[in-house]
Amino acid sequence: MDFDDIFTILGEFGNYQKVIYFLLCIPSISAGIFMTISVFLLGSPKHRCVIPGYDNDTYTTQSVYHENLINNYIPPHVEKKKDYDECHLFSFNSSDVTFDNMSRPINASLIKCTSWVYDDSIFKSTFTAEQNIVCEQSYKQTLAKTMFFAGVLVGAFALGVLSDVIGRKKTLHLSFLLMTASGVAVAFAPSYAIFVALRFLCGAGNAGVFMTAFVIGMELVGPSKRKLAGIIVEYFFALGLVLLSGVAYLIRDWKYIEIADSTRISEMAYKSRQERRG
């Protein structure tokens, strides 16, 4: 007897199968969250160079005096797409400089800056701003995102094989553990290298969670219901995007966004496991 023939006897999508399938769809929420969370972790707020000698400089203009200093030292954006040039400042001798009617120095040279202030009106804090991976270092943002999806690729292969060796259920639990542990640890990453390594592990765990749960769900229902089951699970993925946007809107600090989503996912996994046991 073929495996699919058993469903003609037991039923293709009975009440018990629906309950278990629903619980298996919950991990797809985490897949939606972690697949796009880098938008908030690695978001690049508006920024400009720090004004030399101005200790409490902020992106937001503090006073008329502060505005004049900004005009003195910060060039306007060449294409006027942003408020300021984000990577350069004027260098001049204050004893013989001449300013135009916009308070900008005439014949001053442009130099690259090494410290920045960031606009916090949208993002209170991002990893990009904390580590100053902007301007010449901006490629690191793309590299970090790429390494996450490299982890997804590795996890899909490695954990896919592992699920055939030790079983789907054990692999699902292991993937949840890997994703949650690395997700929480990302919020405490002290350096760029550690951040990227942890995001790689998070990507691997994320792939294992989604793929294993998806396969179990497909194996749980009869042949005629698998197309429907394959579609429904994607709605839970989309729900993850909605939940992430809500959390990011309320919190707006990359560390707390990461912790909130990682711990919430761990809680959902624990409840799902307890309900399956019940």
C-alpha cells in the first residue's frame, strides 16, 4: 500500500490534522519576521559629519548658532536628494576664511569625516548607526544582509539532510533553539564580525524552522489537500511581516526589536510544543 493510500482510509484533512497543521504554521511567522528584520537592524538613517569642536552636536538643529555652524562645515547634498552631504565636511582656516550669503565657506576644501550624527526621528537606534557603517563602509550593510541569506542556504541543505537522519520533530526543535539563541545574541553583538556571524546562524536556523515545519505539514495531509496547505502556510509568513512592522513602529530601537521578536518566537514555539503534547 502506498503512503498516500492511507489517507483515503484515515481522512485527508480531519480535525486532528487541522489542529496539528495550524500549530505547524506558527513557525512561518518567525520566517517572515527574520527574513525582513534586517530592514530595521541595518537601516541607514539620515546622517552628516560631526561639526569639529562641537561636543553636543546632533542631527537636529538646536539653535541659530548651531544652524550657522552646520552651514559653515557641512556641504549641501550634490543632488539635493538629502539635506546634507553625508560623507564630507569643509576644511578651512578660520582666521582668513570668507563666507557667502548662505554662511558657507568660499574656496574651502572637502575632506572625508570619520564620525557622524544621525537623525533619530524614525530610528532611535540601528546597528548601522552604532557601528558607523556608512559612506565608505556602507558595503558592510549589504554584506551583512548577504551573510544572513548565506546562512539560509546552508541551513536549508544541512538541516534538510539532518531531518531525514534524526527526524523532522527533532530537527524542528533544534532549528528553533538555534534561531532563538542566535537571534537574542545578535542584540548584544559587540562588533560587526560577531554580528554577521550570529546573523548567519540565525539564517540557518530560520531556514530549518520554516522548511521542516512546511514538510511536516505537507506530509500530514492527503494529496488533494496539499496545494491548499502549501498556500495557507504563506499567509502566516505574511502575518510575520505585519507583526514585525507593528513591533518596529512601537519600539524603534534595533536591539529591543531583535530581543522582542526572538523571545516572542521562543514563547510561541514552547506553547506550540506543549499543545502538540497535549
